[in-house]
Amino acid sequence: MAENTPKKPTKSKKQRKRNNISLLNTINRLDNLVENGLPTNYIPHLIFIAILGIFYIGNSHYAENMIRQTNKLESEVENLRSSYTSRKVEFMYASKQSEILKAIEQKDLKLKEGSKNLYKIKMKKNSSEK
């Protein structure tokens, strides 16, 4: 069987007001501390926190710049990739035998297509050569 457990008491409005008042008292104490002068033992900690804040701001600016640069380079790579693909297609089309013949005729290079069949040249291996 399950055991009965008492409910935790909720904070009353008076306790909430006390919390707000205690917060105001804390802020008031900090004001008094600044008015009377800051103790010298807090100065190194404040300088350290200020340096960390400056480092944090600089690091966030650096990260944002790197993200911008990365996005810019990615778009440039995509443009170059598409340019490469289109040029490759143009080259493949221009290197066809029929296109080469058209280019030769247009430039009047006086070259002719070979009419003989192709053949393979075979050489005998010498015993001294490997």
C-alpha cells in the first residue's frame, strides 16, 4: 500500500514579500559598499571578470566572422563546381571527332582524316632487355 505523505507548505504572500524586501536590502548594501569605497581585495577579481568579458565578446565576434566566411566560401565552391561541370561538358562535346573535323574545316588547316586502318606495332623482346 502507498504511504501518505504530508504536503509541503507553500510560501505565503508574506514570505514572498520578505524575499523581495531582502533583495532590495542586498542591493542597498551593494550601494553602500560602492559609496564607502570598494575593498582592495575585490579588485583583482573584478579585473579578471572584466578580462573574461572582453575575451568572450572578442571570441563571439571571431566566431561570427568565421561563420560568415564559411558561408561565403561554400557558395563560391558551389559556383565553381557548377562552372567546372559546364566546362567539362563543353570540352567533352568539343573533343568529339565530328566537332574536331568541323573546326579543322573552318580554320582551313588542310588536314585530312586518316583513311587507313589502325594497326599495332609489336616489338620483339631481346634476351638482354627485360
